[in-house]
Amino acid sequence: MTTEFVDYDALIPNNVGLADDAKLRRALEEWHPGYIDWWMSMGPDGFQMADVFLRTAISVEKDGWAKFDYVKMPDYRWGILLAPAVEGRTIPCGEHVGEPAWQQVPGEYRSMLRRLIVIQGDTEPASVEQQRYLGSVSPSLYDMRNLFQVNVEEGRHLWAMVYLLQKYFGRDGREEAHQLLQRQSGSDERPRMLGAFNEETPDWLSFFMFTYFTDRDGKMQLEALAQSGFDPLSRTTRFMLAEEAHHMFVGYTGVQRVVQRTCEAMNEARIEDPYETDAIRALGVIDLPTIQRKTNLHFSLTLDLFGSEESTNAANFFNAGIKGRYHEARLEDDHRILSDTYPVMKLVDGVLRPVEVPALNALNARLRDDFIGDCTGGVTRWNKVISGAGIEFEIRLPHVAFNRSIGEFSEIAVSPVGEVLAQDAWATQRDSWLPTPEDRSFIEGLMKPEFRRGHFAGWIAPPTRGIQNKPDDFLYVKLP
């Protein structure tokens, strides 16, 4: 049973009635020490005893759902929170469309649901592991706090998935919950399940790109899962989306502040040509072409997370009613799409062009297209900063087929503007499109900690306003 009341006094804050479910409560309490061990060994390195000004969810209401206060991260109140129930909710898509939403796992879809929950759950601790060393080179206490806020909320999202596994999938769910703490990002023996979550996050520009692009993939996946006919999954992901918005805000504003500082430095030095790389880097800022190459990399890595453009698994998830489309309720069709088509980009006679395919099989491509559309707003605002500084340069999202390892384009070489290339032509031009070892070395060289309150590293501009409108010199992190 779930309610809107949050039992905040329990070891595990929740609104799912753990006090009345002794078996589930014991299972989660037994999992809790392993989670804390994982957090201490794989969470933010070197800052576990710092007092951090963090947001903690205390309600599932739209207003006043969180409080802000100083807390040591191991003492953070990770909880299990489901969005309020929607009375009379029905399954929004697939062959069961219009039927009452399921409150228990339908036996015929048990395996599919468990797989979806495990994959989502695996991404949450993975990003914490990828980012664990960034605190020591934070460009400000404001940014350090934002990093740790993202980390603890990814930890809470892991708890959300573990609750579903423990509650609804018995012994199999308990084993899956255990395995979520055993895999590690980048491990040779037990890597995380999705490729992008095994990549390094070696610097803060990578972190900002990750939270802008890859966390936006998370948003799209959560929105699709929020359409699930399995109501506990829908309610869980709907509340996760409220927290996920901050992660994308960190990424969007982070990149914007890097761009802004670069433009300011160029104007101060009276450098008009954005390709005067050596002169710009000598100012201690990141040149715009390098920011473009980082955009190309992180955008293309994130596109691979959507999987193959045509997928029978995605069709089965939709047809079963356990995963919908982005904003399913807003779409004006029969929500079964058995006879509909959707345009998917393909290589035809050496040219990339859209080809109509059955819409059921193209759900991954459709969700990816929704993601691309969602990404454009922030990129447009980054470019407004550049044009406002009087600099002739535009950051652009690369073509959907650029630098792909999964799906329709994994075996071909394509330029950022969509030109199909021979492999030798790709190899010749690669370093102008993707970050080079020299780029990485330069950026990592800028990663010097700035822990003085109210101060910021020279390669990034201050934010336009503080968290909860705090003053510029607010002490976001009290270091031990």
C-alpha cells in the first residue's frame, strides 16, 4: 500500500507502508548496510565527512516536497517515495490500453518488467562511480555541492529500483538488488550494463556534458517508464523525474558558464578568432572548438543508449503496456499503432535518408528523436551567449549517424554534418571532430580545486544566482 504520507522517522523514509510490511522492511534493512559500504567505497572520494547543503525529499507533493540543510552524505536520508496515486488510472498503450493499471506484476510480463527495472537501476550507482573523484578538483564550493546533490539523488533512485525488485520479484529481485552493488563502472570483470556508464568522467566539462546529455536520456527513459501499466513503476519514475530536473540544470548551466567565461576572456584579450586555440588556451579557458568536440562525443555516446533504431524488444514492451512513448497521453492516435509507420534514418544506396518502417519497431528511434529535440533548447541558449559576446561561432549537435557504436550506423563512418565517408577519410579528420589526447591533457590541467567561499576557478563563470537564492559567498560545503 502506498500513501502520500512520508514516514520520515523510519530507518528508510518511505510512503509505501514499510511499517506494515515486516518481510519487505527486513529485506531492505538487510540490503542497507551493503549500500552504505558501497557508498563509502565508491561514492564521492574524500568528502564523506563534509557538511553539504543538500536537498532532501520529504514529501511527494508538488510544492514544498524537499528541505535544504547541511548533512554529511553517509547520513543522507535516502528514501522510497512514490508519486501520488491517480484514481482510476488505466493502461495508456498497447494491447491492454484502457484496462485498469496493474498493482501487481502480471505473470506473463514478469521477466520483461524485471529487466527494465534492473537496467534502470544499474545506471544510478554507475554515474556515482564515474564521478567519485571530481570533488577534489571542484571549481567552486557551489559546483561541489551540485555534484554531491546529483550523487545522493542517484543513490536515492537506486533505492527506488531496489524497492520494486524486493517488493515484487521475490528471490530473483533480491538477487538482482545484490548484483546492483557488485557491478562497477569501467570494471573489466563486472562492468555496468550500458556502455556509456563505463566511460570515465575525467573532468568537470565531461561532468557537465554528462548531466546535460546522458541525464537527459535518463529523463526520456523515465518518462517512457512513467507511462507503464504497472502502476508502482509508473509512480516511482514520476517522482524520480522531479529530482532528475536538477541534474540537467547542472549540466545546462555548467556548460553555459564555461562558454561564458571563454567568451569573456576572449573579449578581454581582444581575440576575435575562436580558432586561435593556443592564444585562447593561454588565457586559462577552454576554447570553443574543444567544447564542440566534447559536445560531439557526449551527444553521440548518449544516442547509443537508446539502442537499435528498430527493436522487437521495444515493440514488445509497448505492446504489453509496460513502457510507453514520451508523453504518451499527449499523442493523438489509438495508442496501439499496429498499422502506423515512423521514419527511420537509414543508409540507402550510399546516402542517409528517412525510410518509413512499422511504428511498433521504431519506438527506440522515436524516443531518440524526442531526445534530440529536447536537447536543442540548451544548445540554442549556449549559442546566444556566444553571439551576445560578438563571437562568430555556433555549437551544433552532430548528425544522428555520427560516431555511433550501436544500431543502424555502427558499421559506417559519418561526419558531423551527415556525410558518409570512407574509413580513411574518417580517420584523417577524426581529431577535428572528437576530443584528442591533447584536449584531455589541457582540460585536466585546468582542473585545480577552488575551495575558497565565493570564489570560482578561472575557466568557469559564477552562476547567475545561488541555490535557493543564497548570496555569492554562501558556504555550500563545510570541509572537514
